[in-house]
Amino acid sequence: MEDLHQKQIEAIKALSSGLSATAAADAIGVHRTTIHHWCRHIPAFRDTLEATKRAYIDTYRDGMNTLAPTAIRILKDTLEDPATSPALRVRTALAIIKFVTTPEKPQSPKQQANDELLDAAYVAGYNAALHQEPAPESEIHHNSSLSTPVETDEPQTPRNALCPCGSKLKFKRCCGKDAPPVLSHPNQKAA
């Protein structure tokens, strides 16, 4: 959140608490199109807002989950109590039947595709781990900045050097990464 200024942080708090864009804009003293602009063009704002909304939703969902056993007990008592009016018992029974018979909300195609990709990546990683021999302790590097580069006896052509193929273009614009390493400088004669 260090990339966001104070007004953007206040807007995120207002929006994630359930206010509309107009109400949030009025609360922090900006125009509503400013908030829409932040959502469309500032990834840090958009990502932080989505994460904050998810956190609020998770908090309320946790609270509702703790109340569920009490609510179920009240429904059961309402249905079984002979002193309860028949109309209330019927409404309770209908509400329970509606809940039980309502199918689960299908996932959006985007969410379903994301889940399938995550599942495929997990399976691929798991299968690769099964077929891979563990590396010796000295070769395991969890941070690429700590690992030592592989040294070869062959000199490599720098990306901004002229391409060894003779095209007079830079290496990165000509043969690039697909070219074999240079064995000797083009102006040097073999000994």
C-alpha cells in the first residue's frame, strides 16, 4: 500500500465497507469519476481494493458460520414446537425446503478456468516432484541471487555486441538467444 496516497487508502476503506463509488467519493472529497479512474488505471489500487473486499467478506462469513448452529437449532425448535402458529411453521418449512433444493451457484467461466489451471499446475508439479531425484544439499538454491552462475570455457556474446554472423546488427536483434555461443572473436584467426 506504499504506492497509494492517503485519499486512495480512504477510498479503499469506504468502498470495501459497502459504500457505493458516489458515496465513497463524497466521504473522501473527490469526484466519483476519480475513483473509477483509480479502479481502471492503477493496478495497486484495484488489487488492494479487491483484497480488502475479500477480507471483509471472509470476516462476515466467519461470523455467519459461528451463528449457523444456533440458527439451525431455532429452526428445528420452531418446526417442532406445537405452540408455534401453523403459518410460521409452514414458512419455516418452506424456507428450509427452498434452501435444500436450490442448486449451488455455478462458477463463472473465468473462475472455472482459473481453478482448472491451478489444478493442472499442481498435478504437473506433483508428478515432476515424484520423478525427480532430490538434488544434493550443496546444489539447492532457494534464492536465485545466491546461486552461482554456470561457468563455461566458451566466451558468450554480449547482447549489445555486434552479431558474430556478420550481419552488422546487434546480437540481440539478430541471432539472439537462439544463436550458439561464440567460440572465438570474428577478427581473431585460429591458431
